[in-house]
Amino acid sequence: MKRLVLSVLVLTSLTGCFRMSVRSPAPRDGAPAGRMGASFVGGLTTSDVAAGECRHGLSRVDVYWPWWSPLVYAVTFGIVAPLRTEYVCAQGPEGAGGGEEVPASVPGL
């Protein structure tokens, strides 16, 4: 019995956390927003939690497991892992003080 308890304690201590951070040089536009999502079947597919939210792209993105996510992951045998995404939208060219807008194509070429 002692061996089983020791094994469970060792395996529990070897668990890690998941966190991914991405930063861009774009200036921030507003306060951070957050959404919940999930990773399915051991990470083979994920839910898209921030697509289309920001008109000018993203300035900062942090994806991590909430404190209760490993419990859900263990109960579902690795099929579902809840994820939390926090992001900040990038500021557009009109708010960044970049001057006049550059056309996408040059006429006559």
C-alpha cells in the first residue's frame, strides 16, 4: 500500500502546466479580453477562440490551462482539455499616428 501511495504522489508531482504566450510589436488597443475554449483528443483539434475578434490583428495572446483543467483532462481520459485564451487587439493605423494610408496596389504598374 505504501508503494501505491508513493507512486501516486510521484506521478502527481510530475504533472506540468500548459502556457503559450505570443507578443507582437503592434501597439495595444484597449484592455485584455478573454474566452474559454477546449483542446480535443490530446491536442489533435482545438476550438478557435479569438478568430475574427480583432480588425487589425492581435498585439498579445496568452493561452493556458485554468487551475481546474487537469482535473477535467484526467476525468475524460485526455479527450477534453479546457483552455483559457486572453488577448489584446492591435491598434489600427488611424490610432497609431502612422500618417496617411498606403494604397494596396500602385496604379499603372
